[in-house]
Amino acid sequence: MNFFTKSNQQNDALFVLIQSLTKSEKRQFNLYIGRLGGNTDAKFFILFKFLEKQKKYDEKAILNKGIVSKQQLSNLKAHLYKQILVSLRMNPAHKNIRVQVREQLDFATVLYQKGLYKQSLKLLDKAKTLAIDNEEKNIAYEIVELEKIIESQYITRSIDTRADELTIQAKELSQQNVLTSKLSNLSLQLYGVLLKTGYARNNDELQKINGYFDSRLPDFEYKSLGFRERLWLYKAHLWRSFLTQNFINGYKYSSSWVNLFREYPKMIQLNPVFYLKGINYLLESLFIIQHKKEFNKELVLFEKAINENQIPINGNTEILIFQYYYANQLHKHFLEGTFSKGEYLVEEINKKALEYNNRLDKHHIITLYYKIACLYFGMGENKKCIEYLSKIISAKNLYVGEDLQCFARILSLIAHYECGLDYHLEKQFKETYKFLLKMENLQEVQKEFIFSIKSLQDVFPNEMKNEFKKIHGRLKVYENHPFEKRAFLYLDILSWLESKIENKPIAQIIQEKNGKK
């Protein structure tokens, strides 16, 4: 059974949640149910024990077991789902600062509703301090608003200047939250543009992106920005850099993003997902600009953070660490031209992909497959390369970016050519050409290369080297083109052509290039 077949059988939300539970979380749930009294024989708990043992979700098996009728199953599943979430919320492993502050706010609300105003205010003040110290300003604003309600409705005689203090604090928090909201909106909007239309393809689109950014960037004083505001500012700048293919600026702002967490190390514990994403964008930027020394340095720091448990492990971070660690380990071998040394990663990636199959975004595994295909291509293992590319090309029911599909097909053409599979090559060419015709954003590099590969079929063997030189010359002009250079990020076509011209393995070509840097 392959990765995609298996994952499609496990898409029931309740089943996926149960399968994601650790031994500790299952033990916690059993204890939680036991405390409630009389629930160990309840239908929802019987359903839990049954689903816990299943290898795949099978509704028919549940009904045959006689646990519940078909009409009641949906409600029972919803009740069990809620009870698991309540149990997880009580688990110490999930008690981060954000949850703790929310919990204190809930307790204070209960005290307020019981008329215990001073006790409520005391708890709110502690929760507010904790929230502000940890940059949880949205919750802090909620707390201040509740404090205002209590102070305005009841004579607490807490502090004479209390009303003024709360009014000023509410105004400051509101302004900070509005600024954060505007910056996060801009960041999200830019990311949406990247997903919808992709990178700038010409000067008009470049100007449009820059104008969009400048018109929506709110006014602020940099010195007054806190952690949250700076984080969203760097994110917005990063997306703009990627959209405009300004990868030097991409490095600048991803570096600022990661350094912000190094300046506020406790934020790694509270926002580990943002920290991991920052590291990945930094490594990706360094890979794109081919800064091998700095890339290796940051990759070592990333490995150290993982090995020394500097990053909190939960369902989110576990998946992200897998994706980012292995993608960048592959990048390391691409940068250094040490493809064969990276082959051990393939087995590890496939093993982890199956382990995380019910939680892993299918697009990300497809991206890893493309990188594996590139690894095998660099090794000269073209049939294995084709095997992984076919997983991408045939993934019709999954979201696969147009660029990734396009370059998977182009690389497949090259791999078929290298294997001497002439019949398959002709078929591949027709399918690729048909696919490219449907593409709206076809680049000049893609057009040039597809027709160059086609023409190679009519070239005599003794003229092949000259033809490769011609193709290389036509593509070389696009290497540093502001709107065409992106194509070379997906596939190092020039190094392949140079390997054919100089009759050397691709790995040797890349290593020689690195030696000259």
C-alpha cells in the first residue's frame, strides 16, 4: 500500500485525533474518564477503546460491534471528540503560557460572576502581567476590558487612579493590536498573492507588488515595536522579497526573523511553529543564493536545537521538523554536489512519511519526492529518478503547484533521454508539451528547454556536443535574469548541460563550481 492510498483511508477526524494520541495522552484520557464516575461503561468510552485498536477507520465494523445505532453514531462521535479535547486541555504537556493565561481569565470570570470582585481583580492582574510579559496582547486587552467592567460597576476602592490607568493601558494595547493586525493582514495577503499568481513575471507585475506593499504598510516607529509587531513586519517583507524574486532581501528578512527569536529565546517555547518556519525560510534563502558556508552553519544550529530539545515537541512541530530537516539535508547535498552521500535520506524520508501519513500535508510529501528525484538524477540513477517523478506527474487528485508539475515533467524528459528510452521519450515529450500549452505562466526558460530537448532527437551523435553548447548558450542568458532565474531553482539545467559538454558527472561539475567560489 502506498502513502496516498493509506492516507485516504484515514481521513475521519475522530479517528485521526485518536491515532495522534501519545501513550501519555491515552493514559490521561483513561484517568479523566475514570474520575467522572460511571463513564467507563459509557458508549463513548467503548467507542474510544474500539477505535484505538483499529488500523483504519471502518464504520461498518463499529455498527457490527453493536456499540451504537447508525442514527446515533454521529452524535456519539462528536461527544467523544469533545471529551478527548477536554482531556488534552487538562494535560500538563499542553499547558503553555497562552493556555495558562486563558485559564486564569476563565477562573477570574467565574469569580466575578459569583460577586467575588476583589478576588477576580487580583487574578486578572496576575494574568495580565503574564500575558504582557509573553507578548499575548490580544488576551491582555480582553483582561483589561473585564477589569474595566468590574471597576466601573462596583466600588472596589482598589486604587484611586485605577480608572485612568486602565483607560491608558486599554488604549496602548488596542493600538498595538491594531498595528499587529494590519501587519499580519499584509503578510497573509502577500502570501495569498504568491499562491494565486506566483512570482512577478515582468516589470509591470513587479511595480504592482511593490505598490501593493507600500500602500498597505502601516505607519509605525520601529523603536516602539515589540516582538509580535516585528515578527509580522519581517514576514511581510519576506513575502514581498520572494514575490519580487529579491532573494538577497529574502535572506535579510528571514535572518531578522530568526534573530528575533534568538533575542527573545522564551518565545521559542511559546511560538515554536513560527520559529521553525523562520529557520526554514532562512535555510531556503541561503540555498537559493548558494551561500554554502552560511547555510551549513545555520543547518548545524538547527540540528543542535533539535538534538538539545530547544524546540518544544508537539503534533505541529514534529511534522515541521521532519519536513524542514530532511528538505534542507537534501539541499546540503545539492549545494555540495555530494548526491551519493545523501541517498541514506531516502529510506528515512519514506519511513517518516508513512509514520506521519494521517497528519502530513500531501503537497509537502510531493515536494520531498521531487527533491529525492533530483538526488537520484545527480547520482546518475535515472530510473529511480523517473520512479519518484511519476508519483508527482500522476498525482492528479492532489494539489501540486504548476511549477513543480512542469519541472517534474522536464526532469523526467531529461532522465528518459539519459536512459536512452526513445519510445518513452517521445511519449513524455508529447505529454509534457500538452501540459505546457495549458500553463498560463510559461517562462522563456521552459519554452527554450522543451524545444531544445525535442531537437536533440534529430541530431547526429558526432554533433551532439555542439548542440549542447548551443542550448547552454541560449539558456545561460537567463541565469541572472530578474524574472527568469527562478527556473534554475527547480532544476540545475546548466550544470547538466555542462556535464554533457565536458563529459563529466553532474556531481563533479557542481563540486568544481563550489571550489571556484
